[in-house]
Amino acid sequence: MQETPLCLSVGHLLPFYMSDSNKTDFTNPSTFILLGIPGLEAAHVWISIPFSAMYSIAVLGNFTILFIVYMEPSLHVPMYYFLCMLAVTDLILSTSILPKTLSIFWFNSREIDFSACLIQMYFIHSFSVMESGILVAMALDRYVAICHPLRYSTILTNPVVAKVGLAMVLRGSMLVLPYPFLTRRWPYCRTNIIRHTYCEHMAVVKLACTDIHVSSYYSLSAAFLVTGLDVFFIAVSYTQILRAIFSLPTKDARLKTFGTCSSHLCAILLFYIPGLFSFLTHRFGYNVALHFHVLMANAYLLVPPMVNPIIYGVRTKQIQDRLLWLFTFKGT
């Protein structure tokens, strides 16, 4: 008669024990789980089609730019050096997220090692900062070419271009370096499930069960510092460029130069607007649907690499001529 109460007491205690055991201490968890696009799991295969198409176009376009510039000595000038830097950055940015995203969509492979997650986070954010800097350098290059054409070759020499490129790499590398180190030190005792397709900084940090204000304030300051300064310099450059355009003597020359500048500005906006939307949504967009936020965060890293080779490369006359020559040569 004494065994029944004992069994009942154990049976009643078992759910409490199990619920307590589920609160695993995820301090430096071995793996994270990426959910993909929450709420759209049934459509993952269909979503993978445009994602794959964008990535394919990005890889083909950027490698084409690199190949043409490498093969054509007349394109070994600052404008095309900056274009090659942008192409390399775009390739690394898109490749840092898409293979893992497609493995989630196609094979339901959601696990990612904790260290791999931190590496992916570092690559995404550091190369985003580098791309922003390269866009500034390209805007300054166009400013010098249009507003000071006679001094172009003396201002933008090869050593200057190399120093600008090195400065952009160092800025991106050093500014984002605290992200993974701060993320690693936080304890994770809630869950190891990331409601995203990749290891975005704030998406990971929000899983920590401690005060994360250091990470949040640092990333907020870094983002506004980089974006604010870069957008300011781009705006100043293109303001001066537009003033120079409207002073051109003929209408055809004004329209042609304005068309080129407007397409460049569209490419710049495609990079900054989705990026700022994704960044601010993590902090203030509590009413934004999660699936829409994740889609925008992916567009931020996939659309610019796809569009940049078309706008900066294919629409440039020298690259158009070289492409036509290659196709004509192969045809003959």
C-alpha cells in the first residue's frame, strides 16, 4: 500500500524534472538551429528558385567583370580597379549566406556549428562595411573624373587606389571584429534556435539570457557611423557631379551623363535601404512580420551583387565593347 503514493509522487515530479532539464545552459552552444524563413517553411523550395537565380546571375556577372578587366590592359585604371573590388566583395557577401540558405531550403539542414556561425556573422558584416566604403570610393572617383578631368590621372594614381582599397579592408575588418568576440562571451540559456536564414548579429545576440546592451549599442553606433559618414560623402560627391552635369553645353551630353549617374544612385539605394531596414527592424520594428524582415535581410545581401555588374559593368561602354568583341571573336 505504500508503493502507490511513491509511484504517484514520482509521476507527478517527472514533468517538473523534464521541464527543468529542457532549460539547458547553452553557454557557447555546440550548434545553432537556423529556421530559414519563419512562417514560410512550406514555400522554402519555391523561394529557393529566385534565390538561386539571383546568386547565379551575381556569380556570372561579377566573374565576367573580373575576367574582362584582367584581360583588357586598357581597363587597368582606377575606376575599374574599384569595380573589381566591388565584384570581389559582392561574391564573398552572397557566397557567405546562400549555400547554407539553400541547404536549409532543399535538405532541411538547419544546424550550424557555433564557431561557423560566428565566422559567417563576421564575414557578412565586415564585407558589408567594406562594400559601403567601396561605393564611397567609386562616387569620389566619378566626382574627380567629371569635375576635375584634367587632374584625374594625377589625383587617383595606382598607389592612391591601393591605399584606399587597403583602408576599406582594414575599416571593415577592425570595426566588426568585436561582434563575434562579444557574441561568444554571452551565456545562452533560452534556446539555440535562430529565426533566420543566416547568423545575423542581432538575431544571434537576442538569444542570450543576459544584458546585451554592450553588443546592441556598439552595433548601433558602428552602423550609424559607417552609414552616416558614407552616405554623406556619396551625397556630397553626387551633388557636385549633378552641378557639373547641368553645366554641360549640350542636352545630349547632360542626358547621357545624368543617365549613368542615376543608375549608379539606384544601385547605391538598393544597398543601403534594405540594409537599414533590416538593421532598424531588429531594434524598433516590433510590428514588422518576421518573414518579411528575413526576406528583406536576404535581399540586402543578394540583390546588390546581382545588380551591380549590370549597372556598373554592362552599362559601361568599354566593358560593353569588350563583351561584344569576345562574343564576335567566339562566333567567328
